[in-house]
Amino acid sequence: MKTIYSTALAAVSGIEDGATLMVGGFGLVGIPEQLIMALTEKGVKDLTVISNNCGVDDWGLGLLLKEKQIKKMIGSYVGENKEFERQVLSGELEVELTPQGTLAEKIRAGGAGIPAFYTPAGVGTQIAEGKEVRVFNGKEYLLEHALHADFALIRAHKADRFGNLIYNKTAQNFNPLMAAAASVTIAEAEEIVEAGVLDPAMIHTPSIYVQGLLQAKQEKRIERLTTRAKGWDA
């Protein structure tokens, strides 16, 4: 049986200043909302965060950003966060932008024990500066190094007490990869069931990758609301 935390603060109690975190989800979908809020409350700082994006100004990783708890951000898309832009332009935040597919593969490689790999993404751009370039079959490829973290904070739909996880639809973005690429993985799940309840064929993340669980409901927010004008006729 895995440790099941009674509160989000207890779940993140082992995360200290200077830690490297992977935080799952895509946009505001599949993010570990309660764990992020607990980190904000705990006040840890100088964090290196690996995530596809940095939330929005008032939700998700944007909460940590607002309190200046993030020292470095490694991600792919940061377009919805004005505070992120402000901190980057003022030199308060170090940023490493990575093509989305490359970011996913760097995380997957970290979980698979692969130290580095070659990819054509970024050849001939600023992404390639300072990186080894090799030619395979007449085409140039960049050497990219795998990513690993001290902690992975992820969001699951269901978990059992052994730590087996099932994700809901697009919440599979980055969460399964990150669960395998950290020394300690803490999963925030909407429902925790007894062992044997989940269909083994439906498990996305096996229990071996998970060290702790937190049962928490999700507050579903919309990253960017787009509506049709009244009277508009398709």
C-alpha cells in the first residue's frame, strides 16, 4: 500500500527550497491543483519547474510564479501568463523553452533510463545553439539530454491503494511520462479505490512509479474562454 496523505500540505511536506519538480497536465487540464496550492502555502522557493506551460496568472503554476517561488522554468508554451512575460523580461525568471515533442521525449527518456537522444527538431534555430549536431543519413540532428526531477506532481482520475493510476482523456498529456521520470511521484486523484477494483488492462501508470497519493476534487477552470457572438449564424 502507498502512503495516502490526508492533506495536500502533508503530501508536499518533503519538497524543500531548490527542488526540481515535474508538474503534469496541459494548459489547465490534468494539473495537480491542490498540490500546487499547497506548495504556494508552504512557501518553498528557488524551484526549477518542468512543465508544458506555466498556468495562468491566477491558477495552476501561475500561483507559484506570482509569489516568485519559481527560479527556473523548463517548458514549451507560456503564452497565457502575463506575469511570466513580465518576470522573463525583467530578468527575474530563467527560462528554457523546448519544442513540445522534444520536451515530452526528454521526459520519457528520463523515465526510461536513456541519457540522451538525437532529434531533428530545432536544427538551424536558436534551440541548436551550444548543442552537438550530428548527421544521420544526410540529415542533421541535435543531441538532447534527458530530464529527471526530484519530485513529480501529477493528476489522475482514479487510483487504487497500491498506487496504480488511470487518467481521464487528455489528462494523459505529460502525467504518465512525468510519473516515471522523478525520484518521488505524488499523485493527486479524484478517487482512490481498494486494490483490485481497477481493471489491470486500463492502468496507465503502474504503482511502481508512485510513492504517495492524495484524494482531491478538481476545480475545472477554462484557460481561455471563447464564445460565439449573440446572433451569429454559422
